[in-house]
Amino acid sequence: MKNKTMMKKTLLLILTTFLLNTAGVCWAQEEKNEPETELSATSIVVKGSTLSVYNANGNILEIFSLTGTKVATIRIDSNEKTVDLSLKKGCYILKVNKVVRKISIH
């Protein structure tokens, strides 16, 4: 029983360390189920607390905490949408269509 608890704590520590060491700038590309040109690929860029989403016009951006709680929903109404994130420091998961990206806010 002690070994199982210790293993869970070690795994949690490794996962937390990995998540905290991610870069503050993230790029995401849609899964390639069909051929796409580079111009049509959805991408997400985060610099500091500014989020930019490209080529996702008409879609919804969802932001989740690491516990799976949805913390924000943003409608993408242009091909180049920039939003100032008002999120606390921490790690989040962004989702636009099939593009999913993990980010860290410092």
C-alpha cells in the first residue's frame, strides 16, 4: 500500500514538474486528417498574457484548467483574433476545433 501511494506521489511530482517547465510561447496545428496548406492551418500563439488565434474564423476557443473546468469561451470572429487573457498564473488547455494546446501563464 505504501509503495502504491509513493508511486502516485512520484508520478504527480513528475507531471507537475513537466507542466511547469513548458515554454510560455506555444504553437498548435490542427491534426492532419486531410491535406492542408500552411495558410489554412489553425494556429495558437501565446506571448505573456496575449493570445492570438489564426485561421479559425467562425469557431469557438475554449480554455480549461488542468482539472478540466472550463474557465473561458471565446468566439473567434476573424482570421486573426487577438485576446488579452485575464487568467491567473498557471497551466491551461486551449481548444479550437481539433487543435488542443497546453499553455503556461507566468
